[in-house]
Amino acid sequence: MSSSEKDRICDGLNFQLTLDEFNQQRNKSTTLKRIATSEGQRFGENSEDEDINGQWQVANSKKYRRTHKYNDKDDHQQHQIIGARTFINSNQNNNNLRRKQVSIITDKNDRNIPNGNTLQISKHALNYASEYHYAPFKLECNPKLIDKKQGQKLITDLIKSIKTDFNMENPKFNKIILFDLWWIDSNGDLQIIIKTTELYVYLCKTERYPKDLNGIKIIPHHPSHLPPQHTIIIKWVHHSISNDDIKEVLNSKYESIFSIGEMVGSINDKTRHVKIELLNKKEYNSLLNGGKISLFGHLFDVDEFLPAPKVLICGRCNQPGHTKKICHNSSYDLCRRCGGDRTNPEQHKDCQIKCHHCGGEHVSTDYRCKLIENYRRQLIDELKRHPERLPPDIHLFIPTEYRSQNDKSKSIYNHEVYEYQNYHHPSQTQSETYNNSWPELNCITSTTTSNITNMSEMIKSLSEELKQVQQRHENEQKRIEQKFKISLKKMNQAFSIMQQTQQTQQTMICTMNAAVSQNMFSTCMKLTEHVHSIVMKLKSQVNNNEFDEIIQQINNHGQYLTEAYNEYCQHQDELKNISIKQMQALTQVFDILPENDDK
């Protein structure tokens, strides 16, 4: 059993994963599934008519073919390329009953805006307020992408490269790894929308991306914030404790701190709320379940972060409740600062700030605007009256100024999901009520089953450990063999260089030997003989005995040259024989090395 598996058993992670999977299977048939929107924050592509009347409509089961500007494939064929789709609830009996009860609900705004029109809360405005809007991931590509096929290939390679490590980081994730939406922007880079929280958080670390995919170098630019499921709040932190101090303390305790920042709406003269984002879900749960945290001797409350409902604002007329695509209030874009025609943006960089809704000294899309404030209040009231409109996994925060005196609740969530689960699981309540009627008996069957399960897990763990040891041994053997082959090749190359060097040196020595033996000795001996003959002639002419000593020295020198020449020739012959034997031995080594290399 490996050390990582022992750590997981000691930490109780395997038991927690099994318990989570059991709860997931138990609640699978009773959980209402959310109806996904088409493109996150992009609303109103094919629903101009239904967005104006402000009604909620029942989602029918008809399938429509969606037309793209490329006109090459339908929506079903591009399931793996563009994954953002609209899915109908699989639990149709309960879902349709709930939808029919709220099939036509119209909320008309009695407060009139300055131009006399009445704002209505549309279906898209409710969807926009209840959905979490995922920021896109950007992959900067070099070279730039040209067509859709390159993008499809890049997406496929990216999923393949991260699949193994992602499954190790998220062992209980049992879905297909897909991106909800992707497109190529005007710069030739790839933009990706991910609505799966686990995959979103996983790709928020730059080191998890490959540097090169299919010959294309990528530079990832991930969002600057994590989803609310990985965000907590430390409340009422004094200004004397800076964010850097908090970061230093938390980094010593938690390894997955992603970002630390202040919540703007919570800042007062003395304290503020600090928002902490963590990549690791286990550390997030540990910090949240603690409820308190100690910072520099002070104890602060820790709570989960809930996003507030967002207001859908038109990009043309700056009024809430609809999008620019279906705007009928203006034929041109209005400036948010002064309310004038924004056709020429250069004229509105330093224009006077005056809201064209209420006349206040703020931009027209500010929440301080009376029109935006009233619409936001009505939107929150509508969500509070009909919380069944929310997806089951969404909790929304109600700001303090929008809470009524009769209802002080701080959040909005789908109550019917929990009521439905409690209604279909009454046995849990009964067991809690009558658990003390009779003394509890030891369950031998459960104990035996538990022992069998533990034994099976132990056998499986030992089998996996044996496979890991065998695999490690095979990998180590391959590494050693590869290292030996590389060393052998290097030695072969070194011997070749040595052989070439020896041949070069032998050639040089032979050349010098020929020069010495053929020129120097013969020249010296001839000169000695000539000098001897000259001295003899001089002696015969002069009849002087002084030349006898010189003649004797010349004779001795000639004899020395003769002996030196003979010794030199003998020594060269011996060295030549030794060199021949060395060459033969080196040749035998060269003959043996290729044979070992082939083996």
C-alpha cells in the first residue's frame, strides 16, 4: 500500500467519498435538475417575443434545430465542440406539475419611469438574476488559430492532456470532461466557457496547462475569481489587519489560497468583510465548518459567500429588464454618463455625469439610481415569492436594504427541493422518533459485511500495490538499460577518437623517425668522415703530431654515432612491435563493443 493511499485512509477520505456517492445515488431520483441556458451571460438569441411579455413559460419537450452562421452542422452534431445546450428536466412528472402551477405569472411594475413606460420583469431577467455567470478562459495561441478545425483539435488535445491529472484531483467526478462553450476571437485566440465547477477550479492554476499542443504554444489566462462554491467570508475584520497579514497567516495553514480581497459593500470606518477563495474543496469545508478563525489574537466569524441577484441591463438604453438585441426604447446607444448619443465615443470620455433616468449625479447603470433600485427590489421580491424558479444548487443573498420587515431571511433558495426530499424519505424521521423505544441490538450481519468489505478493499489495495511495484521495477529496468546503451555509445565514440588520435601520433612519429634516421645520422657520419680525411691530409703536409689527438677524438665521435644509430634503430623496432600489438588489442575492443550494443 502506497503512502498516499495510507494518508487517504487515515484522513477518512475514502469513507467520505463512499458516503457522498451513496447520498448522490439516493437523491438522484428526487433532485430537480436545472435547465441550462444557451450561453451563460448571452441571452435572447431566439426568444425576442417571449422576453417582452414578462411571463414564465413551461419548457416543452420539442427539439429544435439551431442554425449557426457556419451552416455546416446542426446543434446535435456539435455536442463536443459547443457544449452549452438546453436540457429538459428528466424528472418530468414532478417538474411538469410544478411548472404548470406557475405557468403564467405576470408581474407588472406600477412605478413608471420618466418617459412613461412600465418596466416588466421578463423571463430572461429572472434567469440572469438566478444564474451564476462564469467568466471565460482565454488561451493565447502562437501561431494564431485560423479556422474552426484547428480550434476543435486544440480543445480535444487539451482535454486529453488534463484528463489523467484531473481524475486524480477529483476522484468522485463521474461525468464526461467537456467544455460548455468555446469560440475563436478576432485575435485568433481561444475563448472557453466552463460551467462545471470542478473543471473550472482545476483550470484556474496555470501550471496545469501544457505549454504546447499540436505544435501550437499556448499561454493561459484564467479568470481572476473562483465560483461561490469555493468562496468564504471572514466578517468584521478590523482595518488594522491588512490583507497581506491575513494572507500570510492563511498561507501557513492552507495551501490552496487562490485570492484574498475586500467586499466593497461591507467597508465602514472600522471594519470590513474579507473574501477568501480556496482551490481545495476539503480546505474550504474545513475552514467553513469551523465557523471561527483566529487572526492575530482576534476571533472572527467565517461564513459562506452567497452572490446577490444581478440585474440584466440593456447595453443600448441602459434600462433594466432586457438586452440590447430586443431593445425598442432607443434607436442608438445612449451614454451611461450623460445620456447622449454614443455614436462617437471620443465625445463622451469627459462628458458630464448625470443619470438620464433620475437626474442624479451618477452613471445610469449605477445601483444608486432610483429606477435600478426599484427594479432590483421588485426582482428580489419576485424571486422570494417564487423560489421554485431557482435551480436546486443556487443560493442567492438578499442585501440588507432589500429585506422586508416581516421577512428577515438573508437568502433565497428552492424550498420545494428540500420539501420534496423530506416527503419521499419519511423513514429517516420515523427512525429518529422511535429510536429509543427498544434497546438497540448489535447487528452481526452488518459487522460481517463490513469485515468482508474491508477484506475486499485490502485485497484490492494489495493487488494495486503489487502492480505499482512491478510497474516501477519494469520502468527502472528500462531506465537502466537505456542508460547503459547511452554509456556504451559514448564509450564507443571515445574509443574511436582515441584510435584516430593514436593513428595520427603514429604517423607523426614515423615521419620524424624517417627524418632522424635517414638524414641526421647519415649527415653527421658523413661530416665526421670528411673532417677525418681533411685532418689526415693536413697532418701529412705539416708533419705535426698535434693532429693525432684531434684524429683520435674524431674517430671516437664516429664510433659513438655508429653505436647511437644502431641503438636508435633497435629501439624504434621494439616500439613499433609494441604499437602493432596495441592496435590489435584496440581493434579487438572495437569488435566487441558493437556486439554488446546490438544485444
